[in-house]
Amino acid sequence: MTAPLRLGLYGLALAAIFAVCFVGAKALVPDSAAAAWSEHSDATQMSHGDESHASAVVPGLAVEREGYQISDVNAPSAVGKDGTLTFRLTGPDGAAVTEYAAAHDKDLHLIVVRSDGAQFRHVHPTNDGDGSWSLPWRWSAAGSYRLFADFVPAPLGSNVVLTSTVSVAGELVPRQIPQDSTVATVGDFTVTLGGSLTAGTDADLTLSVRRGGVPVTTLEPYLGAYGHLVALREGDLGYLHVHPMGEPGDGRTQPGPDITFMAAPPTAGKYFLYLDFKVDGQVHTAEFAVTAHPDH
């Protein structure tokens, strides 16, 4: 048999094998699965090609928003070490952010929480005047922490929430994700949560404060209201804006026992809620876990 003939027969054999494999693949992989793979591939390319796609759903998932950035985050690296927590904010032009519009009585709110929702702190660092913010800091538990800088740049005139991550060395003692809860005990206070959440829908949440079973009617103004509520989505810790209904001195809002907020969760799922309220000059924090249901 001549060499050209052998090569021709070899080529025909390869073509036959390819045809068999192709038919077999069509039989084993239905068109619906192939379409699903294609859609998954497109979605993956979109998520990698546009990093803002995932963070567009809810604030607090990015280091940059509207051209504003958080950077140069520094903090003690281990549990039990005294130090300073610092970070810097820059604007769309790369210059330091130095002008702010106060929101809830402060130029900036800093929320610090571990990735599992534990160790929540709501603090107000000092503006160092050059775009940097700082405050004395000490970690009480190891883990990975999220920082949320919540502020209104005066040139922008609207709220911006930026986030960064800090790792703290030490023996990690993770907590179990809490079950849904509508009652929280803080010292001798009991706080009850009323209302429910539905994805994509405005909802009223009412928190009632009692001490020793007696309704507390002497709540003190804190950050321009009788309470301040932060909500974070379990998993990615997406930051949910929650707005108080009424304010001290408006002639309608009473200083307890009820504090009402409006919340609009963007997606279904579990959310961690943290209520700060002030009594006798002391700020207390009550924590809850609530599931937002799908909007059917």
C-alpha cells in the first residue's frame, strides 16, 4: 500500500471517530444542558469583566463607589494589642476627601464587624484633616473583619458606603450563624422586634424597649434619633440602609418604648440587625437575625 493511500485511509478513520464522538456527545449532553453551560459562561465572563456587577445590588461591597475610595487601612494585627485604626478616603480626582455633609449628626460612621456577624461595633473616628480618619483600637477576638465607612461627601451630596477587610491573628472561635430572633436581651433591657422583611419591598420594623418588663419611655436622642439601626446581609455582609421614622422634637415621635424604622432588603435571605439606643447616657446594642422572604 502506498504512503498516500495509507494517509488517506487514516484521515477517513479520524473523521469517522470524530463523527461518532460528536453524535455520542449530543446524546449524552442534551441541548438544555449545553444552553445552561453557555449562560453560566456568559455570566462568569460578565462578573469577571465588570467587578461592579455584584456590588450594584447593595452598598458596602466595594472599596470604590462614585469615584470615592477607601485605602491605607491599618489596625493592630493581633488580639489584645493596643494600637490605632486608621484609613484614608479619596475622591474622584484622587485628592483627599475633606468636606462632608453631616448625616445622623456625624460626618462619618464606621461600622466594624467580623465576617460571621459577631463583634459588632459602631464608632466615630477622628477626622485628621487630610482625608485620614483614626481612633484608638484594640481587638478582643480573632478573625476576618469588615470595615464600613458610611459618609456623605459634600461635593456629591448623597450617601457613600465603602468597605475594606482586616485580618486579626489569634485563636479563632467562630460563632454559629444565629437562628431568626425577635427578642434580644442587653443587660437589664429586653428589646422586641416587630414586623417582617420582604425582598424589594419597603417594610416598617418596630423595636420596643423594656427594662424589667416596664416600657422604657426615656430613650435619649442618639445620632439624631431615638435609635440607630444597621442591617447587614449574611454571607457577603451587604450593607442595608435603614431609616428611622420621625425624630426627637418633631412633635410626634415619642421617646420610647417603640422605635420604628423603614427597611427595604434588596434580596431574600438572612440579615443581621443591630440596634443602638441610649438610656441614662449609655449606648446599648441589641442584635437580631431576620430572614427576608422572596417577593412572590
